[in-house]
Amino acid sequence: MDFWFSYIALASIYVLLGLSTNLLVGIAGIFSVSQAAVFGVGAYIVAFFLMNDITSFLPAMAIAAVCCIALNILVTLPALRVSGDYFVVTSFGIQLLATAVFTNWTDGTGGANGLPGIPPPDLAGKALEESWQVVLLCLGGMALGCLIFWLVMRAPFGRLLRAIREDELAVAATGKSVLRAKVSAAALAGAFAGTAGGLYATFLSFIDPSSFDLDASILLLTMVVVGGARTLAGSIIGPFLLLALPQILTLVDIPTTIAAAARQLIYGVLLIAFMLFRPQGLAGEKL
Amino acid sequence: MTPYLQASAVEVSFGGLRALNDCSFTIQQGHITCLVGPNGAGKTTIFNVITGFLKPNSGSVTFKGQPLDGWKPQAIVAAGIARTFQNLRLFVDLTAVDNVLASLPGQTGEEPLAAIFRPFHVAAAQRRRREEALAILDRVGLSARSGDFVRNLSYGEQKLLIIARVLATGAELLLLDEPASGLSSGALEDVMALLRSLRNDGKTLLVVEHNTRVVQKIADDVLFLHQGHLMAQGSPETIVNDPALAEIYFGGAI
Amino acid sequence: MLALQLLCNGIVTGCALGVVAVSFSFVYATTKIFHVAHAGVYTLGGYVAWSMLGHGFPTAVAVLTAIAAATALGALIQGLLYARLERRKATHLVVLIASLGTLAVIQNILAAVYTADILRFNLPWGAEVFRVAGNVRLTMTQLLTVVVSLVAYGGVMWFSNGTILGKQIRAVASNPFLAEITRLQPRRVHIYVMAIASALVCLPGILVPMDFGLQPYNGITPLLTATIAMIAGGVGSITGAFVLAIVITELQNMSLLFIPGEWSIGVTFFIFVIFMLFRPTGLFAAAR
Amino acid sequence: MRHLLRPAIGLLAIMLTVTTARAETIRFGAILPLTGPGAMIGTQQMRGIQFAVEKINAAGGVRGNKIEIVFEDNQAKPDQSILSFNKLADLQHLPMIFTAYSGPSLAMAPLATRKKVLLINAGAQADKLATASPYLVNTLPTIGDEIKILSKYLISEGKKQGTILFENDAAGIAGRDDFVKLFPAAGGTILSQEPAQFGQTDYRPALLKLADAKPDVMLVSITAGLLQLAQQYKQLGMTYTVAGTTFFAEPATIADPSSEGFIHTQVRIDAPPELAAEFKAKYGVEMEFFTRQYYNAMQIVVAVTDRLLAEGKPLTGETMHDMLFTIGKFQGLIPLEFKSNTASVPLDINVMKGGKDVTIKQMSSD
């Protein structure tokens, strides 16, 4: 597996997650910091079905998507009841709760040790053992995700979501159900996150709770912010750029003792700088 | 005959403040009814109650004989009552035509499944709905600006657009919160002409208005609200010329 | 015995978190900013104090310097970041993300300068053990934490209700627009608020690490508990935030008696989520 | 697709290597957690490698060749580790990579097998590491090996009622699981167990709850915060014996009076006093256990490299792997022998006494 291959595959997976976060945070205005938890559930479900040889890859992905749709609706329900900042804390709580479950429910998730040896994905009865096949699969998943995002956003549903983000009350006054639109957005975001989780599990062949923790959720948020909220281009640019950044930075000569902290520091500076000078990100709309 | 819209003994209080106090009135179908009264009389509150944004503490509102108690805003719009807001609340990051489109009811592709699985069908339906929206914009005289973003429209144009948006809902009873305030005289004439033509098309209008000149020109019927209570109801002439009401309106307001 | 000792430990930790909650609530109620970077200010205070002690300064000087540094940092964050964002009419989301960025910056500067190791305060008097109420054992540091926290809480209550600045702050909190036209200058008041809250949060920021050691990434958990306390206690209620911080810490501690420890954090948040669904305005909100 | 990508990737790789590589420099990799909650130990490990490399280079390098280590931060996360691994293996063609932490090492193991890159782990001790990949070599015994010896010793001392305090992550849980299995096998009973979160240093509630079970001994399976634990244990007036594994070898904890009487197994890896002093002078911190481990692991790598160069063989993952097992026995900071992928090393039973770690029994890990 070449370096570029794994970079492209991971970035594709994160694009799906970026779309999910963008739908929820950027478009529906639900500030969720628990998308990594839903991502994780998708990954564990697919891992479970494949490792126990219950179904093949595609049905497992479908099951994961359906479960994550239900889960995401459930975790965003509080957002429909409590207002912005309160929901952030609720969402933090959901994320920590999920991490606690991933870490402690040893029988289902392998606990903190994680699940090694997840079989590679298979299509039409053929296992995709070659790395380029897996990369193509991830790219395909990303393309499908992007297509769906594009279709949805150009349809009346997309316009409705944009209107909701601007003014919920005005939308209610025109006779549309804000609740229904938000639940639909949450469902779609759940499907994206669940699919991304399944691809991630089969691509890495190993998952553990550390990939689905609060930091992962915040990284996702950074990707959307840097790429740009509410646009397809932003959701693609963000993950590709942020996953490349640490690799690019290692080519720069910084003393190794502080290089690592410096890298994280740069994420922070990026967040501040973008918020101060370019809240729309590289290719997005105003947050 | 059942009254078209009837409010009976509506009470609303916020904390210790009584916004509506035993407020009762009826309005007639096909009329332009103007709602006047000093600031804080409860005009916007009655809008909120009728459109389901606010639950009254007691009392009820019936529309064509049907009580609207506990209805959600979208159900009330579906029943045929739609409103505007005093501060407009347009979707400023959307174009004029998208603002209207966003308010058209029952569009295919308004939920994600149709959008994903029947994209061509949705696109075709959108083309038809866009025609419809453009027609509504044309109705209020904004067809030339359909593709412009709302934030680039003049205030007068925004006021027309908000009427277009409420028209798009297909409601028969339109509640307009100060549609003519802050307009230049030219724009004022346009709005008044539009309101009259809407009435002639069979719409019923309930309009909050401060400008007595406008009231006299457009109103078929006037409701005078004071301290959350209906003080008087009558033709524009009788209300405007009532010295007691003028005292409340001009003297009491300051 | 076990229950009593757990209870006392809970009170100690809860008091410290109570001050974090009070200071966070102070910022949130006034500025409406969800100031996540507060966790960074909290962490910075401890490091400054540790550094000063390491250079041989007396404890009082070290603590005062730390407070001064935290105060300055808080005011800077408000003046250079939040005020600018507010002028640009940034949404809540934008401010929150900027705050998260600030937290990352502070934490990683500390990690770069001091490494990510657990640093220990070398204060022998702090580890001295006292027996309280029968056989409950508490260290000097723990006792000090309780006393300082209670004093801080009392101080905030007095400040908020008994001083002109405190009343002005409450005025700005309840209605910034009105405050503006009455020339209270909300912007300046906001800087005061951030400065005061930062000075406050510096106290647990020093006391807690004196007991448990310093780590650059360790500010977020106390802040999270504190925000939960603030919300559950009712935003704007100082007493609510302080009391709920103690209650939540006690819940976490005492739940050990009934369930395995790995679930105690989970249980706290589970209770919180349920709370959010059924009483989102907080316990003490009605009393306001 | 492949035809198009290959030349482009090759070109980029050449460009990148040309700009950074020097002809006479031998480069290896290290994938360690340098940020995030695992950074504390990761930094210790990095310093061990750096220190060894600096000393080797100052002495003229390996047969005249300077050594350079490319460090990668994986934040202790498997996905970052995979990215870093692929970068080091594919882009920079490094034959050997140091790794740490069980999760990342286990995630990289299949890739190491596939690409024939030698992974040397001198920090993680999960039992699964022993069999994860022929290319994954561990220079220290697994936790299971240590716990087995510790359990036997404890029982022989009459301490049969046990409790466990474990860190709720891969390393801590591995210790707990081994103790749950091996302590009763040796004749003991487990009364109760309590977790602590990684990076969370308030152990009082757990200590109190465990004390309530009235044990003879408490197994502590944590990788950070031991000093805080010792102080809280002392302050609460606990009397049961505290036992642990090599993780206990923290100079600050050993020196602190609160750790008096702590028993632990110890992978013997002592730094000569002059070396430790030199390290302290250079980095301003003690030469901790993990620092010594990775310093030692670097010595093994140097020995293998030296021999390969002497025999004129190419330096690849495969040759290094084979040479490591050909040499078999190494003498770095400790004598060490590879009979399997996991080294047999001397293992002691130590007791902390008067600020010193005193060996009371010497054994070997197999």
C-alpha cells in the first residue's frame, strides 16, 4: 500500500465525515461535537458483521448506515429541544458517553484493546485484497457521498435547510416543518458517518476507541471550518488539506522535541485565523 | 353564518405583563382589516396567537368556525393563514426567487429521499415551480430582480418580496405586520395598490398599520387595540375621527 | 467510613470545580460566549505558579504572579479575539470555534515549553495529613482548597451584589442593549468580566495541580464538569453553579459505591443528557 | 490508474528524498505519540533514541555512517500510525521503524509483514504483540510474562487476597486481564477491581473503594501518574501491599517516601550512573525507564546495522530482521536474547525502600 494510497483512502473517508458534519453543523446549524461517536458505531457494526462472518461487506454497510441514521436522530434530538450552547455540552456528553461504551463494553468492541484483524471489504463475493482496490472503493464511496450531497442540496430540501439556518421562525411562518427538515438532515448525516465508519474499519483492518474520541470530533470540525462550511468543495478541500498538513509539516525543519506540539498549535492558530479573517473557510459560505 | 376569523376573550401575559387582555374581535372575509393602536397595544402579540407562535393563557381563535387551539404554525399555514414579520425576516443569503420558492407548499424533493432517488423528476418539478414563483414575483412587481440576492434589494423591494413570500404559501388570510412602514411615498403607493389588488383577487388581509393616511386609503374595517384590549371597531372614518381614540393614540403614546 | 471519606473527597474536588463553574458562569452569563479557552487559562495559572516556585520565589509571589498572568490572558482573549469577532457580528458558532482554537494554542504552547510530563509541586507542607471528623484523612492542600474555594465563592457573591462594578456587570448581563444606551460600555465591562473570571479560575488552577500534578491537556475535563454544573444550576446563578459542581462531583464519587468506576463519567453525562431533555433551564433558574 | 500514478509518485518521492537525504546517512524511523495524552511517555521514548543517536554520531557513526531518525507523531492513534508508517515505508523507504503503544503497534503489524519492514517495540507490552507479526520484535517481555512471575512471588509471600487498580486503556487492561487469569492460577483470589482514566490523577475514590474489600495486595496497572497514586495511598493511610510491573520504575516515585514498600517486577535495564548523569545534563530530566529501553533498542539496531555493513549486505527490513535473529544475543544496557519475537531479558522482583529500588530476587522472563 503506497503512502499516497492510504492518504487518499483516509481523506476520502474523512470527506464523507466532512459531509456529515457539514450537513449537521454548517447547514442545519446543529453544533454537534459527537459525529466521531456515530462514525465509531458505524465502524464497530461493520467490523462485527464481517469478523463474525454474518454478512458480506455491502449488507453490513447498509445495516451500519441504518443504525447510524437512527442513532444520529437520537443524539440530535436534544438539539431540537435545547438551544445552541446547551446542546454543545449535551453533545460533548454524548461523545464522552460513547467513548466510555467503546472502551468498556469489552465483549462488543474489544474494549480499549480494539478489534484487530477486520477482514478486507468484498464486492460480489470477491475480497478486495489489493490496496488500490480498497482505495478505489473509498473513492467510490466518497464520490457517491458527494453526488448525494449535491443532489440533496440543489433540491428544495437544500434550500429549506439553508432557509432554516438563516431563520427558523420565518421558515415556520411559511408553513414548513423545521423539525422534520432537521431530523432528515440528521438522518442523512448519520448515513454518511456510518458509511464512513464501515469503510474506515475495513480499510485499516483495526479499530479502537481512540479513533472515535473527542479529538476526532474536533478534528472533523476543523476540517469543515478550514475547507468551508455548507459547500461541497469545502467538505472535500478540508479533509484533504488537514490530513496532508502533518505530513507536509514534517518536511519542514522544526526541532523534533516541539514539532508535535507545534503541529497541534498550528491547528489552533488556523482555527482562530479562519474565524477572524475568513469565517467562510477556503471554499465555503459564511458560518 | 360562522364568522371568518374570530378571536374570543384571548388572554396572554408575559411574567407580570398583560399583553392581551380579554381581546375579542371578528374579521370579515374579503376585507382589508387594519389593526391600529399605540405601541405595546398587543398588535404583534395577536398575530403570534393567531399563527400559533404563541399559546394564549386563555381564550381561543377560530377560523371559519374551526378552533385553532394548540395548532402548530405549519398546520395553521396549511389551513390558510400566513403572516409576515415587522422586521421582515427574509432569507438574506438567498435570491429573491429562492425566497419565494422556499415558501411554496408541497414541493417534490423537499425531503432527501426523493431528492436522491428521483433527481430528474425533482429537477423537472423545480422548473415548473420556478415558473410559479416568478409569476408571484411578477405579481408584486419584482420580476426584474428575481435572481438578485435579498441583501442587494432596496428596503422597498424587500417589503414587496415579503408579500410575495406570504403569497407563495397559498394562504387566503394574510396577516401583514406593517407592510407600509418606512417607505418612500412612491413605494408606499405601490404597496397600497398591491394590497388592494390582493383583496380584489379574493384574499382577506389583516394589516398592522400606524400611518392613518394609509389606513384611510386601504382599510374596509379598523380594529383599535389598546392595552391588549379591543377598544373600538368600525370604518376608517369613524375610528380616525374619534377624538377619544386620537387622544389615546397620539397623546397616550408619548 | 468509606462513604464518609468519599464524601469528603467529593466536597474538596467539588469546591474546586465550583470555582471553575462560578467563573465560567460569570463569563457566560455576561458575554454569552461559550468560553472553552477558559480551560487554557485554568491550566496556565498552574504552570506559571509552578515555574515561579521552581525559580525559588516565595509561594505568595508565585500565586500572585500566576493570578496576574491568568488575568492578563483572559483580558487579552476578550480584547483581541472576542471583541473583534463581536464587532464583525460573528455567530455563536464562529466564536466557539475560535475559542476552541485558542484552547489548542494555549495547551500546546504549554506542552512545547514544559513538555507533556506530569509536573509535581514540591511543597512538603501540602502533603501533611489531618484527621477530620473521626477517621477521615485530608491533606493540607485539600483543606486549603476548600477554604480558598469557599472564600472565592463568598467573594464573588459579595462582589456581584455589593459593589457598583458587580451591579453594572449584572446590568450588562441582563440587557446589553439597555446597558449600552445608559453608557455602561458593555465592551469594557466584558473585559473586566473576563479578567475577573480568569483570576478566579486561577485559584483552582493552582490548587488542584498541587494535589494531582500538572498536565498541559488536563483542563478540559474540569471545564466540562463545570459547564454542566452551570447549566444544571441555572445560567446566571452563582450559587447554582457552585452547589451543582459539588453535587455532580459527589455523584461521580458516590456512584462508585454502586457501580464499577469505568461507568461513573458515563453516568454523570447520562444524567445530564436526561436533565437537558426534561429540565433544560436548570434547577436554580426558577429562584431567580 | 496504477500506470498513471506510479511515475508521478516515484517522481515526487525522488524530489522529496533529494532535498532531505544525505548520501552517507543511514535513516530509520520512529512512530511515537508526541502529542496528546500519550505524549509524556512518547517524549521519554524519543529522548532515549535521540540520546543514543547523538552519542553514536559523536563517536563517528556506524562504520563512518551517520544515523538519522525520522520521528513521526501518531498521537497514540492507529490511523495516524498507518499514515505515518506508509509515509516512512513507502516514501522514505526506511528499513526499520521504532514503535510504541499496543494499539498502534498491533495496527501496523500486518503492514510490517506485508512490506517486510522491521518494527521494533521497546515500550508496549500487550500479550498479542508477541504473535502479531514476524516483523514485529519486542525488546521487553509482555505484561503476561511479568504478571506470571509477580503472582507466584506474591502467593509465596502469603498475599492471597488481591485487588486491581488499572488504567482504562490497552496497556492497563492487559495487566488487569493477566492478573485476573494468572493470580488465581497461582492460588490467589481477586476481590475487586477499579479503573482509572488515562491522564486522570485523582485515585482517591478508587483507592478507598478497593481498601473496602480488605485485600492483602493491590495490583496497580497504570502507565502514568504513579507518584500521585503513591502520595494519595500514603495520605489515606492505606496498609495493603502495592504491587506492579515494570511501569513502577519511575525515579521520582521511587525517591518519594510515600512509595515505601511497593513491590514490582522489573525488567532489568539499568543505565550506568555516568550515562544517566550525562543524559540528565543534556535534557534536564531523569533517564526514565522508557528512555533507557529505547536507548537500549537503538543499541540493538546499531549492532545489527554494523554487522550488515561489515558483511556488505544491503540494509533492508528483511536483512535486518534476519540479522537480528542470526546475532540472537545482544549486550546493550542489559543482556538480551531473542529466542522468539519477544526478547528474554532478566526480570527482577524489586521493593522500594528508603527512596531506593532494591532487588530482592533475580529471575528471567522465560
